[in-house]
Amino acid sequence: MAAAPQDPLPDGSLLAAIDLGSNSFHLIIAKIEHGEMRPVEALAEKVQLGAGLENGRLSPDAIERGLECLSRFAQLLESVEPKRIRVVGTNALRQAKNRLDFTLPARDILGTRVDVIYGREEARLVYLGVAHSLADDAQSRLVIDIGGGSTEFIIGERFEPQQLESLQMGCVSFTRDCFLGGEITATNYQRAYNHARVETSHIRHRYSASHWAECVGSSGTLNAIASILLQNGWSDGNITRKALSKLEHKILTFNHVDKIELDGLSENRRSVITAGTAITSALFDILGIDQMRTSKGALREGVIYDLMGRLSHEDVRERTINALMQRYAADENTAEIVERRCRTLFSATRGSWKLGNEDWELLHWAAHTHEIGMAISHKHFNRHTAYLLRNADLPGFSQEEQEQLAILTQGQRGKISAELLEDQPKSLQRRLGYLLTIMRLSVHFKYVETLEQLPEFAVQVDDSSLALGFPETWLEDHPLTLSELEQEQSHLAKLGLELNFS
């Protein structure tokens, strides 16, 4: 059973989104007016989180720069309810093995969690932001977003993306890898251009000009290039290959990125415009782009529109879960049985265990997907389920949400391995242990309810114990369930919970 739709957000509601990009952090606060969002505040700071990525880890300096920026953003967010704020991290945080060193203190500063999203989810949100800034026509479009660490490609029509891709190339990472010390030479530039061509060649057959009617560029790099071309009289505001060639020629007259002087180039973009131009030129050549217009809509606007859906008429995550169930032919009746038991136990424990709406959402989705691994094999189906949830492209979900769903479904049965929760932050392990307890008990009861109605039972709970009270003789009449609950006592003890029943 899908989550109940919510009422539309009332006019005047404030929503906020923060995009933790590899080059810059962006904050937007928007007000809802007649069902649409109107930006009322916007801030951007060049943080270059991606430049602080060394051997797969964020440097202390990069973390400090990012947290200081968020401390300034937090002052503007005091007027927005935490549940109406969404913070998303992109490529630099996707790659960082120590991202928790940043995301956990960031959560404390902002009062809401940081969702690190996969590349294709970033692409989906970019398209959503761009689509709302363009005319609602029926022609297909290619949207490209060159970020600090990755570049997103989306083909779509109107508000629906049809193909999504994210490649590991961006203006910050290319500046670091191809222009050592900021030095500009023809050789360095050609290296960046060739690298971008090679990366893009892998998607050429699906994203070349024969597959779309117009091309739209999003975000800082492409908007910066469009501004430079316009102010230097090289184009009418759109990006063309001829105009790009003039920009390339001009950039190569400078010997260092810090020395570049161009009309229309902001200080924040000076250090990365050379790499951004090389990537853009390669995209034009390899995909057969003649002309690109740019859009002010970007990831942060897409996050706002997605948040509007979550808080009112539609949460794309529900569509994703329903599609997943259909794809793997999950038994809807069994899923609903497990969800009903999850709801009973969640309602009884949420106060003592301090569980919230986000916890219920995880249980709801885990209940509906817990058997999808049976499409691969009945043996160890919980492991197959966890693998699918951990590694599939799930529109709307963050990396953290997918990982937690994988934990709940992998741990739904059998022994609880010591490694299951060890990679989770200490602050989250206890909460996930509570959710895992609810999930495991609900799965045990599903075998009863497929044959008969499970009777009402009492639930008593405190921080470290859970007691279930059944009608007299019911456990004696159901020896298999009794045996499973007896075994469950030792399993839950590993989570620090004492299970009692009578």
C-alpha cells in the first residue's frame, strides 16, 4: 500500500535546497505561490571541495572550507522548517571515502541530513530544474551539466527524462589533473580535450545529435561560457562551435589560469574556465552539437521541485519502489502483510525508540521490496535483495537511503553478522538496530498471516527490551512461530535488545 498523498503545500510555504557541488556550494530558498516556486534568496560560494580530494579522501582543509560555508548558509535557513530543507552532495562526496567526516558535522550545522546522490539521480534532478525553466514543448532535448567533478547528460521531453548518464569529468578535476599548477599550454589543453573526447565516446551512440532536437546547457560552467561569448561579441548568447574556437584561441594566449582576463568571466570561474572550455569543445565535436542555449535552471531548482512533490502530491520514490516490485514480480499481498506488521510494531515503539517519519519510510519501502531477490534465487534471497537495492539506479533515493534499505532487507532473516552495521556511523547504528528488529519480527509473522489472521498482541518496550504478549495458548498452538521467536532472542541480543514473549 503506497503512502497516503499529502495536501498541496499552502501558498507562502518556504522550501530550501543546498547543492554541495565539487566546485561551488549553492543555496536557494523559494516561496510557494499558486503551486509554483519563486526564488526569494540565493547564495553561492566557491568551496572547491573536489580540489581537496586526495587519494579518495577529503583533506581537512576542504572539509573546513565546506563547513564554514554551511555555517554561513545556516543563518539564512533559520526561517525554514527542517523538513522543508533538502541538502544534496554530488561527485566529490560520492568519491570521498571519509565523507562522513563532512556530512555528519554538516547535519549538525544545518539541522537536516545530507543526501549524497548517485550520478544518475543528479542527472534526473538537473533535468527537473532545467525543464521547469523552459517552454513546455514536445520536442526532445539534450541537457548537459558540466560540474566540478562530473558531467551529466539527459535526453528528455517536457518534464520526463528518458535517458540519464553521468561521466567522471568536471572542470575542477580536469584543472587538477590536466593543468598542473594552473599552467596553460597547448599540450595541456589538448590533453584535457582528448580526455573528454575519450570519456564521451562511450555514450556517443545514445546521445549524438540524431537523438534530440535541441541542446541545453545548465549550471555554472556553461552559463559562464555563454556569458563570455556574448560579452566579447563572439555569439548572440548561445554557444556555437565557431564561438568556442575563438574562446579557445584567446585562452591559449595566457600561460596561467590566474592570468586569464576576459569580459564576462567572474573571479569564481577564472581557475576552472580553461578545463570547462576543453570539455565543452570535446562534447560539441563528439556529439555533433552545432548550437547550445543555456538555462538558469539547475540541480538546486530540481531539488526544490522534487521536494515539492515529496511534501505534497507525489514522491518519485514511491514510483521507483512500485516499478521495482513489478520488474521483479514481487508478491504484493505478502509485502502488504509485512508492512502492516511493521506499522503495528513501529507505532508501538516509535515513542520509546525516538523513531520518526524518515524511519517509517525506510520500513515501508523495505517491506515492499524485501522479497525481490527471489527473482534471482530463493536461496539467500535476502542477500540478492540487498544487492539489488544497494546497486540499482533508484530514482529519488540517496546513497544513504539505498544502503539502509539494503541493511534492513539483508538482515531480515538468519544470523545478524557483525559486519552488517559496522560501516554505519555510531550515531545511526542504534536506530538501524531498532528498525532491523521491527523488520525481522514482521517477516516472522508473515508466515502466519498467509494462512490465518494474526491476533492482536500487546507490545511493551524500553530502550533495551521488547516484550510481546499473545492471547493465551496462541504460542502453544503455533510451535513454529514459538521456535522462531526463541531463536530470535539470541539474534536480537547481538543488537543489544532483550526480547521477551508470553
